[in-house]
Amino acid sequence: MFLKIVKGSTVVDAVEKLTYVRQNPRNKTIIICDPEFANGIVSSDGSVIWHLEGLPEFSSGNYETVVAIEVCEDEYNSIMKQLYAGEEVSEEVRKTLTTTEMMDLIEKLTTEVTELKKQLESK
């Protein structure tokens, strides 16, 4: 599984799997844990800890909130290439069309083109 990590409208990281962490209530240190006990996740290089949206907040500290979105391997590789090059990766809102939606759209566009051709021929 591949995931992109998004903060606001910017992709800040990509990971092959999430490493979950929680805050130890006794001494406030961060420890790796199972997802059901987690407050957040660790970056791919281990240098940053984020609060993961939907999980309980950390009891102390200031951790930015991110979302993790599953992506295909090609998108993961593209994101990592851009991040390693020091480029900012914007989160684009994309709508994935089902086959039926795509066929309906093609049919609608074909009809519109046919009607436009008829209008042009009649002039």
C-alpha cells in the first residue's frame, strides 16, 4: 500500500505504510504503537511526527495535523521524486470517473458535436 501525506493543500510526504505513534502518558515520550492506540504517524525519514486526522490529539506538544490518502505506486514514485528534488507537491482535487460515467460523458459530447455540425451545415 502507498500513501501520500497531505497537510492543508500540500503533499508533505509519501510512505509505503504508516508507522503509528502515541504519546507515553507517564513521561510524554513518543513511542511506536498499533493503530488502535495511536495519536499520529512518523514521516518516511523518521524526522517528523504528525497528528493524523481522525485520531485522538496528543496530550502535549504541538503536532501539525495531516491526512493520509492511498495512492497507486506510480503516484507514490512521482511524489517521492518531486520531494527529493525539493519541489513542492500540490494536492490536486481529482475526480475519478467510473467506466459508466465515462461512457455517458463520451455519449453526451458526441451528441453535442453532432448537433453543432448540423448547425454549421445548415448555415
